[in-house]
Amino acid sequence: MKLTGECFCGEIKYKINGALFDARSCHCSRCRKAFSSQASAYALVNPSEFRWVCGKDYLTTYASQQGFGLQFCKQCGSTLCGIYENEVHGVTLGCLNEDPKIEIGRHIFVGSKASWEVIPKGITQHQEDAPKRRLHSTAYAAHSTNVMCKKS
Ligand SMILES: [Zn+2]
Ligand SMILES: [Zn+2]
């Protein structure tokens, strides 16, 4: 699969030669702020399949001490991807140009959602984090356990 993504102003563009996996939406207060939205919409990518095409000069990083961070466009403010130790491990679904043929499989920290958000019926919800799955790497673990998220 070939996917492309870009920020709102279009200066930053990326390309993915592969498929996204583990799409999720987190409704915690930190994700609301980080993604400027009611929740995150995020999926993992194999780092070796991700490539910046242009606009890296516009890319700004906000990283936590654990090495996990987000990268966004300093001109328009779009949040484009998640990084672990400076390597891209996931992308925000909103900045994709094509249909990634993946759906958000789980909604986490629904117990912390904003009072104004209405969650549709029939979706998989977790009051806090989803049950832990087998982890192949620290990087995957960092993303999979949502280190930036917290109840509230
Ligand atoms: Zn931009
Ligand atoms: Zn969160």
C-alpha cells in the first residue's frame, strides 16, 4: 500500500510504503490538547516504511522525557506524527490524503472524555487503557501503552 500525508498548509509532506496498523482513538484530556480535538485519531506505522518528502524545515518536535513525542508543522499547526527517540512510529489519521483501509479499532480512556463529546453506540470502548498486548519492542510499547495519556 502507498499512502501520502500532509499538513494543513501543505509545506510538509510524507509518504508511507506500507500499511498502517493498530488505529486507535484516545479520549483523555492530554490527547484532547495534543490533537486539538475531542480525541486522538492515530495509527502505527513501520518506521522503515515512512519517509518525509518535503518540508522538514517546518517540522517541530515536542517530546517527553520518555522519548515519546509528537511532530507538527510550525506554520499551520497540524500534528503529523508520533515519534519515539526521533523515529516516526505513528501518524495522525487526519493528515492522510488517501483511505488507509483501516478503521479505529478501539476507543480508550472513554471514562475521561469531554462532557460535550457524544460517543457513537456500538464501538469498542475502554474506560481507561485497552488490555495490554504482546509487545515486540520498547518503541511499540511506548505507543501501545499511550505513555502520554492519563485518566482525566
Ligand atoms: Zn503546515
Ligand atoms: Zn490519551
